[in-house]
Amino acid sequence: MARTHRGQDCPLGWHRAHRQWDPRTVSPSSPPLTHRNAGSYLREHFGAGYVSVGLTFHHGMAPYPVPAPPAEFADAVLGGTGLDAYLLNLRADGPAAVRTWLETPTRTRLIGPHYAPERNADYHLSGGSLAGWFDTILHVHKVTPVQFLSRARS
């Protein structure tokens, strides 16, 4: 959420790679590309009024099969809780080991319009930490394709 000059909340929704506020590296590209993104400009303008929420998941269909993430990806650790879905506040105090993990550079899955499941590890975001990219994480263990709601109500 970002606050407008009128003091209203303004929710913004777009791909995770665009809304984080620290620079990041996108793969697969040759060579990998590191740059600022829209979230960094919004954070610069709105300060703490801009809240970046990252969506991660473990596996599922999106709309093609997506296997479990590689063990070294943050998504694998986040998926190891046994929970179906949860929010993780990255600004909250926590044990030193947890804070260190959240602030250590990592890789997360990055799936856009092009994805090859057999090259799962190639599709990732890197170059920063979860705490440097986001204010909170929404983690969903298993994702499914979009299902349209019927317009006709019984």
C-alpha cells in the first residue's frame, strides 16, 4: 500500500520483481541484469508509506506444473513450515538467527510469462535479501490456476 497525497491508501498489484524496493538481479537473462525497479522509486517517494508485499509459493500449477523450489531458494525454507498459507512480517523483531537469514542475500523463484519446469532453478530473483526487498511475505504452499467466478448466482 502506498499513501496518496490525500492520505488515502492506494493498493498496487504487479509482479513481485517490480514492487520490491532494493535493487535485484533477474534470471534467466544473459548476462543476468541488475537494476532498480518501480518499488524502489515508490519507496523513495513515499518512504515508509510504501509497503511491499512479496508473494512466494512452494509448488503447484501456474497454469503449468511448477515443481518444488530448489533447496537453496528462500521459497523452499518458507515452504517447510507445514502451513497452507501465512503472512510473515519482515519488519518484526525476531531471534538473531532469523534476522540474519532474512537480511542475507538469497534467491527466490521468479516465474513470469515464460517458464520451463525442467529448468526450474534458472528462473529466480537474486542480488538482495527478503528483508531488503519486502516489508512482508505472503507465502502459499500450493498454488492453482485462476478460476473464473460464475456471473450467474443461484
